[in-house]
Amino acid sequence: MCGIVGYVGERSSIEVLLGGLRRLEYRGYDSAGVAIVTPGNGLVSHKRSGKLGILSDDLGHNPLAEGHTGIAHTRWATHGGPTDENAHPHLGDGGKLALIHNGIIENFHELKQELLAEGEEFLSQTDSEVAALMVGRSYREHGNLTKAMQEVVSRLEGAFTLLVVHQDQPGVVVGARRNSPLVVGLGEGENFLGSDVAAFVAYTKKAMALGQDQIVTLRSTEVSVITFDGEPVEAAPFDIDWDASAADKGGWSSFMAKEISEEPEAVANTLRGRLGDDGLVALPELDALIGDGSAINRIIFVACGTASYASMVGLYAIEKWSGIPVGVELSHEFRYREPAIDEHTLVVSVSQSGETMDTLMAVRYAAERGAKTLSICNTQGATIPRESGAALYTHAGPEVAVASTKAFLAQVVACYLLGMYLGQARGLLSTKESAALADDLHKLPGQLEEMVKTGPRIQELARWMADTRSVLYLGRHVGYPIALEGALKLKELAYIHAEGFAAGELKHGPIALIEPGQIVFVIVPSPRDPMSLHSKVVSNIQEIRARGARVIALAEQGDAAVLPFADEVIPIPLTSTFMEPLLAVVPLHIFGMELAGAKGLDIDQPRNLAKSVTVE
Ligand code: AGP
């Protein structure tokens, strides 16, 4: 999704703007541009299709005039292909105004006809240029940039974050947002805007999120916020809990490699301060929403992709520990089936970015129908947690690679904390059970360190399989969502067919896929598993091996039953049923990354994908 940066202050704005875009590259884009209001040369701007390096090279050879007010943009094409003309910023008021946009203006066609009828000329095929010309038209009438923005946003439909600057207004950037993120960075004698805090965390760790349908007027020493209707807003600032170095690769070959290495820390940080050794869970941020849990008779998770698989793992634990029926629904399906929900339903959204439009719309749908809404999110101040009844933040730190890794583990742990919290509140989880779970959870970071060390062996496997065209993943119970997650990683990173199945489903069809040489990863439950799923899965392995499959088993250290039937065994430390998924997923994350690497693909920014899907 598009990256947005705005700046007003004493620095040379071009450094701030390009640096901000670099920190937002992970969002996925196909063109980039900047616009600066200069003291003596009016408004200057430059934009190019392609990666940021192309724009930077141009500016290196032909630098823009200096200025202390500017906006910058990386575009992920929606209307109109990735060309120089379609890149942002777009100009208005005869080139005196520049505008950048994230989102989709759904009624742009009728607005464009109106502008064409007035003789306006369009240089691009984008919906965004409509907004630039409209703000320019309003500004010409009264010379007030904030008022011009207010007039225009009242006519726009859809999702948008807009930033504008005008050469007659040096020292001012005006921004507006609806259904698309925008955060303010609060500095000393300077202020920033960004689609997320990564845009300016190098300069300030104090931020302020803008709410729905709000307009911000940014000056170097003053930030004022109003609603689209002009009502003043007092937005609460917050402190960013990570620093710029965390958003750098730190010497790793890719952000993904760095973030996999941080999986143990992500779990430790998400647990920190929330789980006593006695197993009692403290989540004061949930007390007002959930209380003793007695008013909740149903829980529905809404999420997409990897976040939905974390929710599926959570389902098993929360239903077992709390006794509350739990369902998991894909956000983009949820509201279109018109679910029967009410004030006794707790809708839990899971989202790393907190900006996934499908999930945001599902949360709004649920809230409109009286459901309680809880956000499990990794991004402070993001739209989904701000629009939810309560937020349970994961503390995985910034996740830059498009393929989600450490956030997944943190999401599962957050689900477990929620399940224990509910079970304890409802008196269904005993002190003994809680203490045992706490013990297992506190052991996880150390055990995860062991799993991260399987990297070299997994890299060898990946190199051996670099030409494979299909990989299957089997799991059972909480291993089933891990099979789905492993398959998704391979699809999104190595661009090959991969599919996850519930192991019990094999005989109902998928076993027909097995032919000699078919690679199958199998997540094997512990032989100490009280539900005796272990023997069933070992039987599944025998069935596929008998048909020529090449089996890579993720199995508990010392599990002798698996050895005769697996071509490769990746050992997992001894642990309990609910902890195994968190350990088994690490080699699958590494495998997806290494296979992509073996194929020479872009690990951090896979083709066609964005880190946060902020359009439906
Ligand atoms: C996961 O690797 C993918 N990048 C994708 O499935 C992602 O999990 C999904 O788009 C949800 O994103 P969110 O957690 O930011 O809502």
C-alpha cells in the first residue's frame, strides 16, 4: 500500500522526505515522488515510476531547490498503471499546489467529468489527480488550504489519506483521512506526517494518531486537528515503543531473516508483565470490555492471511480454557454472510498492521450490531485498535518484511493470554492448570532460540528443493493452522503451489495428490499427546510414504515412531500440545525464506504483495 510522508520544520525537507519513504518501502509500491515548497522558487516536485533509487538518482543529478515544507509518496497502483505521469504528487491550481493520496476515491469518475466540464486538464489516469484539482479550485476561491481540504473531502467517497501543500503557504501541510491511516510525529520546532510511525521515528518517538474523518493542519510549532465538519479535536499523543534502528536491517540479509531471529524476543515481549509465575494473567486493558466474561456467550475472530491462522490456533486454546464457543472467519467473508451477532458476542480482530481494510470493515460491521470488539494488533495507534472497544497489543516490534513471521507467534501468544484471562475470569481454568501453562509459556523464548538455529539445515533442504513445483503441509488439531501458515509462506515467498491440509482430511481426497517425489511437511503431535493424535498422524505418514511421498517431519525430539517413515526429521523440543505450533512454525518460516532465496527472489517485498492491504 502507498507510503506517505509530510514535513514542516528547519531541516532540509528532501532528506526527511526520502528517508521517510525508505522506511516505508516495505509497504510495497511501484513509483515514488516528492514536492517541496521553497522560499524563493515556489513549489517544486519530481516523481518517477519504479523503485525509490530511481527517484533518488534523478534528484542526485538534478536536485530540487531547498525547502522546509514538503510531502512525499510511494504509490501502489490502483487506478492507472505504474507510470511517471500516474506517480504522486499530483498538481493543482496551475502547478502551485501538490497533493498525495493513499486509498481509492470511489466517486472520482463523476467528479472528473465535473472538472473536465470546467476546462481542467488531466495529466494522469488516477483518481488522486481529481482531488488535487478540486483542492486547487477551492483554494483559488478563498486562499485557505485547510478550508479547501474541508470542502473537498466532504464530496469524496471511499478511502483516502490526503496531504497537500501550496506555494503560497510555506510552513503548512494539510492532511485528511478516511478509512486510511495517517499519524502525526511531534517534534521540537518541527512536525511530521506519515502513513505509519516508521516514516518519522528516526526524528521523534512522540506521535499522535488521527481519527476517522479528521483534518490536520501541520506547522513547525503547531498541530491543529478538526473534524470534516470543522469541530476542533483534542487527539491524545502516544510514545512509540521502538526506535529507528529496529526498523533497519541491522546487518541481516533481509528484514525477514532479522524478524525470524526476533521471534523468541517477540514472544517474550508479548508475555512481559502480563503473566505471573503463578499463571495469573493481568490484562487491565481488557477489564472494562470483558469484566468477568459472563456477558460473553460467543467469540468470533476476524482476520486475513497469517493473522487468520494465528486466530485458528487461538480457537483451540480459548474454547478449551474458557468454555466459550469460538469461531474464526476471514474478515472479507464475515460481514457479507450477515452473521447473527449481538451484545453477547465478542469479535476479536487480529491484525499486525491494524490497517487491513477487510478487517477494519468487519470490526465496524460488528460494532454497529452491538458486538464487543477487541483488537489484537502489533501497531500502536493503528486504525483498528483505535476503533475497537479494547486493544491487546502484541509487542513484536516493527515487522517490515511483507511475509509475517514474528507477529504470527506474538498473535498466538496474545490469543493464549486472552484464553487464560477468560478461563480464570470464568473460574474454569484452575490455578494448577494456569501455573503449568505459564511454565510452558515462559520456556518458549528459550526453545524458540533452538528452533531458529535449525536455519542452516533448512537452508540445505531448500537448496535441494529449489526446483520443486509443489509442496504439501499436513497438521492436526493446533498443527493444522500451522500447515496452512507454512503453505502460505511458500506461496507468497517462492511463488510455487503449496497447500496445507488437516491430516485427517487426506483420505477424503487430497491423498490423490500424492505421487512419487511429492514433498510433504508433516507437523507431528507429541507422542505424549493425551488425545493420541500422534499415532493417527504417524499412520498418515505411512500412507503417503507408501505412495512415494518425500516426508519432512517436524517431530518431538526422540520421537522414534517417526524415524522409519520420514526422509528428514526436524526435531522440536519437548513441550505441551499448545506450545508445539509455536515451535514447529519457525522452520516453516525459514523454509519459505530460504527457498525464495535459492530462487533469487525478493524476500522482503514479494511480487504483487503489500505489507498492509489498506484497500478492500
Ligand atoms: C502474511 O505473511 C501476509 N503478508 C498476509 O497474509 C497478512 O498476514 C494479511 O494481509 C493480514 O495482514 P494484517 O495482519 O496486517 O492484518
